Amino acid sequence: MSGAMVAVTIDRPAVLDVAALGLPAPALRVPALSGWRAAWSSDAPSPFAAGGTALFRRQAAEECLDVVGVLRAYRAPQPEEDWRTPRASERRLLAQVNAIAGLGPQALERIAALAIDPDLPDPGRVFAATFTLGCIGGPDWLPALQRIVMTAVARHPEEGAQAMEALSLSPREDLPNWLSPLLRDASPALRAAAVRVLGFRWQLDEAAWAQAMRDPHPDVVRAALLAPVHRFDPARVEPLLLTAAASTDEPTAQRALRLGAALRSPALHGQAARMAARDPGWAGALQALALHGHPGDATLLRGLLRQAHRWPAVRAAGALGLPALMPDLIALHDDPLRSDEERRLAAQALTTIAGPTPAGATSPADEWRRVAAEAPAERRLRGGRPLNAAVLLAQLSGPGWWRAGRQDLYLELIAASRVPIARFSPFDFVAVQEDALDRIAEGVAPGTARAATSAPALAPQ
């Protein structure tokens, strides 16, 4: 493993050096003066007589493990929160990992033993044990980590999902050494797990990705469609994405169409347009079409905005961002026959294009009409600004909670940038996301990282 080990991790996962802590082996009893023993009632057992330090460490490790499992759920921002809100919960989660590591090898052995409940599935416990052991450096804990992951994936889908999430977040750099052979395992679940984790970590090479895309099991293909394919040769990627986009499995088709938008693939754009015209609500075809950013698609969207099943087109119109579509959206918003939810969706799309209502404006509707009248009809806008990489980066860095929406923003940023874009995932720890946004900003506009990530908030997508 090439990464340096540390003794404590604060706000992002790090590889912990348990040996450096120098923790002595636990004694069977804690030495105590007789006067201390007298402080306990004669009918209550003395804590010094029942296991001593070893018992204390074991119980403390178990309690810390349970807290890690609970805090994992707090990492997902809620609608009233911002993506940075979970920072405090993440720091507390990592503090539990520090505490377990500080309790020594016996505590880690206990964690490994508790990971899999022999009677009932316990996804939270699987995540906690996998993540904790995934933060421990050296080869000693890899066998236990492998056993937990392979058992969880084979035993229960939710336990397998939690194991994959924990492994994806692990700071160990040597995981491909034992995950890569699983790409050829007889079990489709293990193949999919290896593809999913390596793809998330950007450690899945192009040959392995292509192999996964041709896998006979749909779970493996779906996992491959979460990989960063913009790093591969477009000429080899496009045919495989086209095949996936034509799948009758909706999640497979949807993921393929989204990746095609990130690549700005003409073939995938055509596929999305055909699918959107045939069935606008299927496989997110309209949203993928909008992410390509072709002004010519406004004609299709305008026609769909006038049909009964118009609401997928409303969101897509906001993503496309053409002022030419704003009069149609305003008409929907002002229609007295529309419900409150329909008016809200129209307002959200209009705000995505025009931005928040500025101070001094009479009403949002007046601002929408002004933008529609003054902005070039074929110039894409996002938050009232011409859509470009800097605007997308500012929006990705600004307030927002919806992970899927932020992932779409990242795909748009890839498509809009003329330089390679650093790795980013809205599922990472908050501090890791902030580091990634700084690296992206330096690549998009060197020297302006902090300015970009602290830009005024734009309208949420």
C-alpha cells in the first residue's frame, strides 16, 4: 500500500497505523487499591473483578461499531439540508473508527467477528465493520475484510450494498489487488460488486469495463454504467453504450443515456431523441436529451410541453436552459387549471434558467418575462448566466442536497469542459468533495479554486 498511515483521522477517511499507537495488551484485571473496591456496594459486582481492561475494550469497541452503523445514515443530506450539513456527523463517525483502532488489535478482532450476524441480516453492522477495517493499514486485516465483503454480497442484497459502499469509501489504495480477480468470479453478485467499487474509485481500467459491459448478467452491466467512461476511448465506448441504451431494462438504458450526454455522443443523442419522442417518461430520455445541450431539441420539448404528460418535459426544459422555452413554461405556471404541484415544477424550471429573483424585482413572473424578452433565445442559461464550465462548477459547489442532481451537474461539467476533470462524487465525505472541487476549479480556471467554490449560490436544478 502506497498511502502513508496516520494515527487519527478527522474529517475524511485515512489509513490508520494501529501499531504506531503502542497500546499495551489488556490485563485481566485493573489494579486498584482496596479503598476503591469499598466504594462499590457489596451486592453489586465490582467492575474490576469481571474481565478488567479486556472486557472494557471489547464493550467499547461494540458500542463504537453500533454508532458507526447509525451515523452512516446521517451522511445522506435531507431536502432541508445542504450537502455540507453532514460534516459533523461524518467527523463523529470517524471518531468512532479512531476509538476502535485505539483500543488495539483485540478490538479489531471483535469487530471482524461481529460483522456478520449468523441469524439475521444487519446491513448497518456490515457497513460499520467493513468501513472500520477498511481504514486500518497493513496486510493483517485484509483477510477479515475480504471475508466480510464476500459473505455479505453472497448472503443478502442490502448487506452487499452496504459492504460495497463502505469499500468504495475505504482509503486503502491496495484494494484492486484482491478486487480485480473478482471481475472474473463465477458469482454475478461478486462480479458486479467488484465493478461497482473499482468504478467508483476510478480504478477500473477500460478493458475490464468493456468486459463488464458484455457480461450476460444485467447487474454487472448496470454496475459498469456507473464508471467514469469519459476517461476511456470514445470510439470503443460508444457502441457499448448504444447497446445498453437500447436495453429493455430501464435502469440500464437510463444510465447509458446519461453517460452518452457526458460524452456529447451524437449517436447517443440521436438515441435519446428517438426514445423521448416515443415515450417521454421512460428511462430519463428527455433529461438525457436536455443534458446534451442542443438548441434544436427545443422543438421537441415545446411540443411535449403542450401534451398531457408534460412534466418530464418541464424539468428537461429547465436543464436545456433556452430562453426560447420560457414563454411556454410561464404559460403553464400562470394557467389557473394547473395544480399547486404543477405550478411549482414550472417555477423550478424557470428559476433554473433565469436564476433567483433579484432584489427590487416586482415578482418572479416579471423577472422571468424580462429574461425571456432580453436574453438571446438560443443561448443556454443556468441561473441567469450563460451556461459554461465555471457556472456549472459554481452551482456544484453551492447549496444543494440532491445527490442525483449533483451527479448530473458533474456530468454536464465534464461535457462542458475543455480540460480533463478531476474525480468527484456527491457520495464522498464532505471534506473529500471539497478537495475534489478545489482540484476541478484549478483545472478549469487555474488560481481561482476558492473563488469558484465560494461563488454565490445559483438556482437548484
